Amino acid sequence: MTMVDDLPLADPVIHPKKAISLFWLIPFVVIVVGAWLVYDTLASRGPLITITFNSAEGIEAGKTRVRHKAVDVGRVESVWLSPDFGQVELTVRLAAGMEGVLMSNAKFWVVQPRFSLQGVSGLGTLVSGTYIEIEPGNTGPLTDRFKGLESPPLVRSGTQGMKIRLTAEKLGGLAVGTPVYYLGIPAGEVLGFDLNKNKDGVIIHAFIKSPYHQLIMPNSRFWKINGIDLSMNADGIRMTASSLSTLLLGGVAFETPASLENLEPPLPGNLFTLFEDQSAVTDSSYRRKIPFLMYFDGSVRGLKSGAPVEFRGIKIGSVRDIRMEFDRANTSFRVAVLMEIEPERVTEVGDHNTEESSDEFIQTLVDRGLRGQLETASYLTGQLYVNLVMRPEMPVRLLGTQTRYKELPTVASNLDEISASITSLLRKLQTFPSDEIGKNLNETLVSLKKTVEAPVILEAASAMRDALVTLKSTMVQINGKVDPMGKDLAKATEAATKALASTDRLMANLNDLMDPDAPMNYRMLELTRELTATSRAIRTFVGIMSRQPESLLFGKEKKEE
């Protein structure tokens, strides 16, 4: 063994293990701070949503802002086309805290300068630039995809009022934004429109703002208004002018008649009837209508559906339909006119308000001479109306056709009676022998000329002249012998001389009269020509009146080229 092997082994010295080095704390802190910064950044960015528009005009990624009540609440991050290339999709980052308003009824639209009949809006964007306005949602589920509006909503959320619906046969001049008036004050506007379920009318959606919505009751009545209402009817020409805004946009007006009933306000979305004008509103108040049928043989040109039916100048009904009928039995045409009498327009004394008693009352009037007659309401427009007249002397003439309507007898119109009288007179004038009279007059003048120029007349006149000269000479001789007798004979001679002078003038006038170039002869020839032309004109006039008797009042129709 060696000495080394004999040395004892030393005891090991054990040192405790040191703690983690502070160096490793640095990356840990960096990681924690970074994570917090990432979280804070993500939390402050807010939700990311997608908005779809038809066009991205005026919108720029990274620049276009999203605003609410002039406060920035987001920014557009990207603009791209939809997968079908039909629309554009905007990726918008909203501010933190906007998550709670992203419900399905939230609205987005682009604010930019807009010029329309309603006015000018968005002029501020000429300086600040185009931006997207948001209207926070308040109902519906949360979502991150929205369909943008192409125009600002007419009614903003939180606006007090009531939405109603109006039903009409046609839209007419109404459009989105058309104002609704109460006593001429703007009280609301039209929100939109669509077809009804049967596709035979329109449903118009409107909003009545506060406090005017409190005036809407179940008996409220709505009608259309125009800037200038020009109508030509049986009453003549009627023109009503409104404000300039109404002239450009049209409008809807409403009223709520006073009622003693305790009416409850209607629920939002209630349906009301929209009438064409205010007169239609008045007519609608008469509920009961009794139809009657009338037949006319003459022309009904100028009679339109809706024409009034009057009795003693008061409207008691209106014309509803006009039809042409052909009777094969006697190969004749007739015009059937359906009218509706509104008995509520006539106040009866006593309790006689049933429909049966009204029919009996009208039948009693027919027995006493009630007849229907067409009359011209305006010679300017040519419109006709039905006038109920009492003509007991006229017999009751009923066709008795099998219809569900009661027939009312008629009489010829005043125009037809005048036309018949004129036609009869013209026919008599047509048979007037003007040509024959002119011919006889001409023959008489020729005979008179021949008689005056006859040799016998000329010889007799010459012989009378000679006899008077001889008589004068004889009287002169006698005058020298017998003075008393001479004075009388002198007077006789003077009278004979005057008679001879008159005879000379008569013969001279007859010669002048019978001269072919004499004015009298010329006038007689002109008279004959005028009589002939008058006869021809009368025949032509009679022919026109026989074919078109109404042309006496309305003129002759021009032939279409």
C-alpha cells in the first residue's frame, strides 16, 4: 500500500442552492406588460362590423368616420366588393362601448350633400367630408352585419308620434317624404308605400308626430291635396291653389270631426281610407244609396260617371255607370244610365227612414210626374247632369227590362227638344219653293217688259200726245172768243198739259226700267241669285242638323285627318 492510499478521505462541503436570478424577471415583466397592452388595445378598439351599401361613393378606407350626434364613434377600415359584385362591403371599427347598440334595428346611412324637393341637407360635409351616421338600435338580437340605408330615415328613433296606414285606390302624386297637414300645419309625412294583399290598391305608411298624433281618432278622415286643383265638371271650372311646397310635393290632409261618442285613440298602425279630395270625404258620409236605372234615346255626350243627380237644384245622388245597349227585337240602340240616389240628403218629416219607405216615396213621386232628364250644366265644358223634373203631362215610358234595378222614366232633354224643333223648322224651310218663286218673279218681269214695249202701248201713248196737242190748240182759239168759258178751258188745258208731262215722264221711267242695263233689272237678277243661294244653304244646314243636332251648340266636329 502506498501512503496516498493510507490518507483519510476529506469530508465534502455542502453549499445551499441559490434562488432564481433577477435577470429572468425582466422578460417576465415584458411579457406581462405586452399582454396588458395587447388586451388594452383590443379592448379599446371596440367591435368590428360589416355594413353593405349599393355604392361606396365618397367613402375612403381609413378616413371616413362613423358619427352619432356629431361625435366620432368609429372609422371605416376597409372597402371591398361583395362576393357577387353587386354591392360594396365596408368593414367598420367602432369605439369601445358600442356593443350594446348593435341590435338588428340599428341604422346606418351616408351623410353627404343632398338636393331634393324636400330641401337641401348635408351641406356641412362640403367642409368636413362625407361620413356615416349611425342610429343605435334598441330592439332585436345583437349582430355584426347591417344593410345601409341609401337615404336618411324620415323618422329618427325617439321621435314622439304615431305610425298609421292609409289605403287608397292609387298612389297618385304621393311620394316618400310627402307632408301630412292638419289645418294647413305640417303634422307628419309619408314614410313609404306598397301594394295591398289583393294587389288592387296601395297601402301608404305615414307618421304623425307629436302632439298632432293625439288628434287621430277612429273617425278621422284623410284626403289628398295638390298645389293647384283644377277640375272641369258639371259645376264648371273649379280651381284651388295651395302653398308652394304643396304645389311641388302634393300632400295629405286630415280632420277629426267632433263626436259625442267616447272614442278611444286608435292603435299604432291602424288603417284609414285615403280619399281623392275633400268632396269625396263629404260624399262618403252618406252611407245609404238606392240605385235606379234610366234609359235615354238621344245622345249622352258630356255625361260622365260621377256626374250629379239633382232635384230642384240640390244634389241628391250621382251617376255610377253608363252603358250602350242594343235591342235585337226592334234593332234599336239605347243608353242605360245607372244612378244612385242618397236618401239621407233629403230630410223626411216623420219616422220614415227605412229603405222600403224611401222606395215607396220615390214611386209616389213617379206617379205624380217625376222624370229623369239630361241637362247641360255648363256650355263652356259641355258637361251634362241628370235633373229630376216633375212632368206629369208626359206619359210614363218604361222598357221593363229584367234587371235588379228599378227603372225611372225619362223625358227628352231640352237640347233634344230644341234640336227637334229646329229640325222641323228647317225641313219646312227646305220645302219652301224659293227657286220656283224666283223663277216666277223673273218671268213676271219679262212679261212686264214685253207689255210696256208692245207697239200698241207705244202707239196709244203717241196718239194721246197728239190729241192733247190738238185740244190745247183748240182751247186757245176758243179762249179768244169766249172769255168766261176761256178761263175754265184754260185751266183744263193747263191740267191736260201737266197730265201730258206726267205721261212723258212715265214713259221715260218705263223705258229706263226695262233697259237691260237698268239698276232695277240688275237688282232683280241679284235677288233671284240670292234666293237660289239661300235655298241651297238651307238644304245644307238642314242636312247637318239632321245628322248632328248638337252642333247647333257645340259646333261642327272636325274630321280626323
